Amino acid sequence: MSTVGHIKDLPQRRIGIVVDEKTGAIDLKYDVLKDKANVIADICKQARVSSEIFLAADPDREGEIIAWHIGQEIEKVFTDPARIHRITFNEITKSAIQEAIQHPASVDINKVGAQQARRVLDRWVGYEVSPILWRKISKGLSAGRVQSVALLLICDREAEVVAFKQEEYWSVHALFLATAKAEVLAELVKISGKNAVIDSKEQADKILVDIKKHQFTITKITEKKRLKNPAPPFMTSTLQQDAYNKLGFSVDKTMSVAQRLYEGIPLADKSGSEALITYMRTDSLRIADSALATVREFIGKEYGKEYLPKSAFMYGKKGAQDAHEAVRPIDVSITPAYVAKYASAEEAKLYGLIWKRFVACQMEPAEYHQRQVTIDGGVYQFRATGSTLIFDGFLKVYEIEDEDDEKSVKIPKDIKESDALGIKKLDSKQHFTQPPPRYTEASLVKELEKRGIGRPSTYNAIISTIQKRAYCTRENKRFVPTELGKKVSEMLAQNLPDIINVTFTAKMEEDLDKIAQGGANRDTVLNEFYAKFKKDLVAFGGNVTDKKAIETDLSCPTCQNILVIRFSRNGEFVGCSKFPECTFTSNFSRKESGEIVLEDKEQANLGSCPQCSKAMVKRMSKYGPFISCSGYPECKYIHQDKLKMPCPTCGGDLVKRRWKGGSFWGCSKYPGCKFAIFGQVEETPCPQCKSPYLLSLFDKKNETTKLSCANKECGYSVAKE
């Protein structure tokens, strides 16, 4: 039976944490989660008539506390607590579950304590800092021990981007011709023994003129073999990064699809599901001995003995909890091609990525033959590097990016040291330094993991929260902090510097690991944190003034006073500092340099209100942007998109309406007429039944779009081109 996730948590409307002032002992008050009372009742009903109980929640801290909570409830109705066991397994297979049942244990109270400590820390920061943000900035904001540090990283990177000053530089390239008519393309690397630094076109042109005065000779040719080792198997963070970079999957999508692969999907036998991968929330690179033996046998048979190392490769990661294996296929003989016959497209893609990475991690390195040619003439030294793949090794299964390959050029075989070279072509190329890149989902996870912030189970929640709170947006798949996000991050970093910083957060993750391992006491760690936190919190919260607005360097077009950035529940906007005397507001955007640009031009093109002739403006609601009359509240006109065809029921207009689940087309005469269309509409009559429209439907499994008749009795459907 399933608990369907957590069954208890700290209370919603009170903090639920009681600290004994004398002893420092911490007591937690739990409430049963909404809709979980029946789940608990059903499990306990079955427990009453069972002879033995096995608690088999996920093998991590969150799973441990779920097992602890449901175990407490079962103990109320079960006569013998000694027959309540805790079992864990990393793969949902018959053999793994049987093995776990044969080695039962008890709930690990240290792991429970670590989860409780994390929950208390998050509750303290969230419940006690968030209200201060409400008073100082805007209602509905939140702070989080880890999410605030992730936001800090994004804001710090944005500051680097804005402060970046682009610099020009030039490179010089020569196409040399040897006596054997072999050509060598090389780049200028040194001038008078120093690295070639060319700042301008004028300097580059002078160098080009001077180079032509000199004779050039090959002074050195070095040859060596270079090995490229396979990447280790996946852990959570690297799986999320590779799925993002190779498949375009968001972190949320990766974990959702991986969960399905872990729980199992129907393959050839439709009567049941088959689990395909091991547990996907792990920071370990360890591989079970049985899996190593199986994959080595598979490699030898499938690819040949030359691809099989003499012994298995062992991987490790400093600081890993190592409670679970790396993410790998349960049965390597179940190939991606076989899974693709039965799984959805996204399931097949992710399984293929995991399978290939695992098989490749136990294959021989790829081998390259590398040649480097040094060419000298006068004070100038050129260099060319060529690399040729002579054995593909693990690359036969899994490709990885290699900067050395991108820089490599073709080096002819029939050249030798002391060969005199002529210059066939000489040119220069302009370059500009680039700002540090903004974070993508993948690079943010990589940075968090590198700095020891968060854990495999939390990366997805961190990324989701900072976007849900409108602290950042994504432009070209990269995170850009909003003005609200910048203000929140700045305020937290200034007022809680000992807590909202990267070093502290990483140190706290280490302390949580120590609690889980029995090396630290839960209450001691929490009390040490709260002593410093309370002091900073009092100073932060006791300095409450009017809600903050960020001054800009722009003047109000209506009254010429300073414009400020304000925050509302629907987002940020620019308004006059003399509000309510002046009611000017505008949406805005920022250039790369940080300069604020008002969206007045966009608003001017929206036309006039058909009811009162005032200008139409773009506004924001909790359901998204909309266009309405600037004369609100006197004029309440709101523009609505509508279809060309009339309502099939009453002849009224079909207008687009919005709700929390998205949008739909509904009759304008609602509630008198309740006709509605949920989905994208193509106003093309059905060729079979002449229905006035078709529905455009996206098939997630095959990743294709089809047009279908809304009349179920018709059944017409065709692939959309």
C-alpha cells in the first residue's frame, strides 16, 4: 500500500516548533496533511489483520521520515512493534525487494533527525523572514534558506553581466605552404617570446605587414597519444545537466520522467510494469558489483574485447552521502531500441541517455594521435595542433563535448622539422571578450552541486520556487533576476549576512549530513543556528519603514517627478514617486546594460477604447497579461480575443476566457449559454461532418500535433503539417 508521499508535516498556520528555554530540547508538532486521513485509516485497517509490516518508503531522508510517521500510526493498532520493519532498495525488482525483506532493519532515527533539522531550518527562515519582506516590500513574498542563496547566485551573476565592459582583441592566422605543397594553418601565439596580445586593427595590420618580411621554418614537431576517459555514471545533478543540454529537458521534466522509469512502465507484457532504472535521487557514483559484472559481460559480447578494460572502473565523489547507487539501468540487456518500441518519446530518450552513459563508463578510453607543429620566423611564433581519433573506445556508445577537438586542425603527414615554409595566406580576425553567461537550469544545478548547496532531492524545488515567486524570469533559457528578485536578494544579503550566503549554506548541508550519520546532535545544530539567526532577525525586522520602492533615473512623463519601481501581486511596474497625486504607471524592460526602457510605444500601438476612446493599455493579472482601457475604473472595458465563427448553440460571440488552468473559448452570453471549447481551435470545417471547427491536439507520446473533429461521433483526425 502507498502513503502517496508525506502523510504529516509541520502545521500550516503556526510554526509548530517548541524550544525548551532551559534545556534547549526541540519538540516538533505535526499535523496530518490534507486528504491523508483516509490514506492512514486504510493502511492501519490493513495493518490490524497483518502478521508483519514492512516500511518501504524511498531510501533517502524524506523517505525515512515518511516511514517513521506511518510507523507511528501503525503502532497504534498493531500489537507487536517488533514486527514492524524498515526495508530499503534502489531498484524496484523482485530480486531487490526479496533481498531487502531478507535483511530487515529499523527506521534510522538519525536520518529522521536530519530531515527534521532541514525542515526546522526552512520553517524558521520562511516563517520569520517572509513576514518582514511582506512589510518592507510586498505581500506574498517568501524567503528560503536554500532558495535565497540560489537567487543570490543569479543576482551576483547578473551584476557581473551588467558591470562587464566588452574589450576588443585580434588573432592572426597564417596558411603556410611547405616544399611538399602541404598546407599548415597556424595561429600566432608569441611575439618576442611573450604571448601575442593584439588590441586593435591598427596593431594587427602592422603585425601582418611585418610578418611578410620574415622567413618561417618548422622548429618543432611533437607527437603523442592522448586518451579521453569516459564520464562517470549519472548522479542526480549530472543527469539533470545532461538531459537539459542533450535533450532540452527542464529539471522538473527530467525528474518526472525518471520517476516513471524508476516506478516502471509496461513493455512487451502489458499486464504489468517493468522498472527500468535505479533510484534517481542520489549524489553517489557507486555501482553495485552485480551491475558491474553484467555490464562488462554485455560490453564484451556486444562490442568486442578491445572495448572492455582489464578491470572495472570505480568512481567516487567527495562528500557524497553514498546511501544509494549511481543512476543506472537495472538490466543493461534492455536496450534503448527495445524500450523505444513501448515507451513514450520522452521516456525512451531519457532511458537511452542513462543507458548509454552507464555502458560507456565501463568501456575503454578513446585514443587520439596528437601532433603539434611550432613555426618560427623573426620575433613571431605560430602554432598548429592536430588531433586524429585512432580508437573510438567509449565514444562508440556515448559522445561528450571536447574543447580540444574543436580547436584541432588537420596536420599533413609529409612535413618535418627544419622545413622552410612560405606564406600562402595571412589574415587577422576581430574578437570581443564575452560577459560571464547567465545561468541555465543545468548550469545553476551544476553550480549549486559544486558549492555543496542543496541535495539531489531539492534542486527541482529550488528552481521552481524562485520562478514561482517571480524573483527571476528566463530569457533564451537563461535566468534573469527581476527587480523584485534583486531587491529581495539585496535586502536579505545585507540584513542576514551570516545566513544568506553560500559558505554558510554549504556548511549547514554538511551539518545535516553529520546528523544523518550520527556524528552531530540535531538540537545542538539547530540551537547554534537560531542564536545567531534571532539576533540578526530582530535587527532586520525592527527597522520597518514604508514599503521600499527602487528609484530610477527616469522622470515621470506626466509630472516630471522621479519614477520608481514598485511591486504588486501581479508583478513589477514603474510608477510615479508622487502617487497618489500622479497615477502614471508603465510596464518596463531592461537592456543588457541595465538601462530601463518604458513600454509606452507598445501601449501607444494598442489603439483606442471602443467605449470611451481613451488609450488602451497592457496590464497584468494573476492569469497573465491582458489589454484594457486606461480610463479604469470609470471605464471597465477589457479587450477579448474572439473567433470568427459564432457560437454553435446560440449564435453569440466565442471569446477567449482565462482561468487558473489556462484558457478556453466560451460563449459571450454566459451564463445564459454555457457552450465552451477547451483546447486550441482551427477554424476549418470538418471535411466529413461539416462541423465548423477542428481541435488542434498535441500527442505527448509521439510529439506530433493532429487536427481532430470535436464531434466524437465523426472521428475525423489528421496529422497537422
